[in-house]
Amino acid sequence: MTKICCVCQRVENGSHWKEEYEFAENERVTHGYCPLCFDVIMAELMESRDELSTEECAVHSSGQDSGQQTLCA
Ligand SMILES: [Zn+2]
């Protein structure tokens, strides 16, 4: 299956990602991320995870004492 980056639309061709690609007839494609966009997505995920954990900390510190110490990195 041919993988297309759903962000920059480049097409995986072996170990290369090409911007210009001729699709064969009946070629099956799947969407994913090229290494570059994958890095960007992961960076964004890490950022949003930080935001999430910040929100969790706010919730934990505003009550609901479960008797557990919540470590907020
Ligand atoms: Zn990409």
C-alpha cells in the first residue's frame, strides 16, 4: 500500500517522500505522516499533553481529596 502524508500530501516511495508521484491505476493508498510531519505532530501532542496535565493539576488541587499524592511534573 502506498502511504500519503495527510499533512503535506507527499507520497512515500521506498525510503523517500516525494511531492510528485504518479499513482498507478487501482493503487491502494493509506494516509499517515511523513517523518517531518510526524515530528511536528508529536511536538504538538507533547504540548497539548502538558496543557492537559496542567488542567488535571488544577482539578486535583481544587478538592476531591482521594488521599493520594498527585505528582504533577
Ligand atoms: Zn508530511
